Amino acid sequence: MSVSTLPRPVLARLAGARKSYGPVQALAGVDLVVRAGEVLAVLGANGAGKTTALGLLTGRIGADAGTVELFGQDPRRPEVRRGIGVMLQDGDLPDTLRVAEHIRLYSSYYPAPRHLDETLELAGLTDLARRPYGALSGGQKRRVQFALAICGRAPLLFVDEPTVGLDVEARRGFWAVIRRLRDEGTAIVLTTHYLEEADALAQRIVLMAGGRVLAEGSPAQIKSRAEGKRISARSRLAAADLRQWPGVASAREHEGRVELVSNDTEVLLRRWLAADTTLADLEVRPLPLEDAVLSLTAESSMEETA
């Protein structure tokens, strides 16, 4: 086996992890690993168990059962947590401290932090270094919270909904920084409701539902597991009529084309071609990640209620 094919080291791990809050089971035996130098996206609807899984891995809460490891140790130990950077949704900071003061303070917790100027540049805060935190917009505060996560040069980052409140340009800038950190060998655990973000950044996705892991793999593998294809063409038939056909999950008209999602592509195409001899510019594509996630989650819900 060559060096390039050796598996990357495991930095964090859940094995059979269980956690309940009273009668509510947040995690029901979850297995999850985080490897060096990868972006792992943990996806799922609200209540799927994502936040609880991150809480276990970052040492903020303990498991009821199972194994939780961070660098092979208990993540609740403060010295172990110095190896991670964390950006949470609900992070709040003193309003009176300036941006640079916040970063200097957090940098002091780490043995080999980044230089202040580098952290400011990576987070897009160079021009805001002297501004009080309380005078920042919501998107600017998210940038500061990201700066605090990366300032220590930690080998493992946890970023929870990092681009909420950011405009499109700022979001793209964040993506570029995530890719740079990954290329430097940093492992990043990302939760996001922007599925195009997970598709663009993640090498591996863990999809959760009901406190369990529903699917795991690369974005391409997750898409391939979902039944159905997205089909579009120029057609004289209306989307409202096609929507009534068996095997059509959805249909819409967009920019002069009819777009369908079908779980029986071959049968649908035969019927469509027979019904419309003018059909043109036909395209058949795998489902985008958003549709694939919705399909897999819906299948899981149907199995649970069956």
C-alpha cells in the first residue's frame, strides 16, 4: 500500500453514542469518525441529532452510553479541547472589546496561534480590527466568531451553520478559506442548511435523521443512493399536466423548459416522447444534493411509520 492510499488518521470518533434529554432520544447509537484533512458535512433537519453529536465531540455534553473520543481521549478534558476550534450558532461575545482584542484573547489559549494579521485576513476582518464587537453587523459578527475558531491553528475545526447571515460574496469567500485550511491538513466538521455549501465543500457527508445516521458517503454517493433523476426539455405539454403522470414526483416550468423529477425515468421518457413529438433539448441528470437528501429523508420517515 502506497503512502497516498493510507487512511488518514482519525481525530474524533463516536461509536454507539447515545444521548437522551428526558423522554427525547437525541442520539440512538450513532457511529461517526472525523479524519485529518477532510471536510465532513453533518446534515439533517432540525432535531436530527446534529447539534448533540457536535456537543459530544467538543466536550460540551457527555454521552449516556457509547464511546466519544477526541484525539483518542475524553473531549471533556480542557487540555484535549485545546486541539480544536469551534464556531457555534449561538456564540455571543462582549460588545465593548474590539475585534483585534477578541482575537488576541482567544489566541492566548493556544500553544502556537496564527499571527493576528493572518487571522484577520483569513476572516475578512482586516478593516474592522479596531471596531468594537457591538458595533458590527450580524454578518460581521459571524466573521469574528469564525476568526476565533481558526486563530489557534487547531488541527480540527467544528463550524455550525457558519454562513448564516452572510451575503453571497462573503459566503464564497468563506468557502475559499475552508478549502485553504483543508489543503493545509485541517479537518473541518461542518453543519449547514445550505446544501449547495455541503456539495461544494465536503469530501464526505453524514446524513442524520431521528438521532441516527441515515446515509454516509461522498456527495456523489449520497446523490446516487436517492431514487430518481431530474429531467428537463422543451415541450408543448404543460408542467401541470405532466405532474399528474405516474412516477412524476414534481414538475415545473422554468425559462421556457419543463423540469421534472421522476423515480421511474425510463417509463416516463417513453411516455413523454410518445405524447410530444416536438420534445427537444432533453437533459437527464442525477438529483442535486438537496433533492437527494429530501428523498432519502422521506424514505426513512415512510419506513419508520410503516
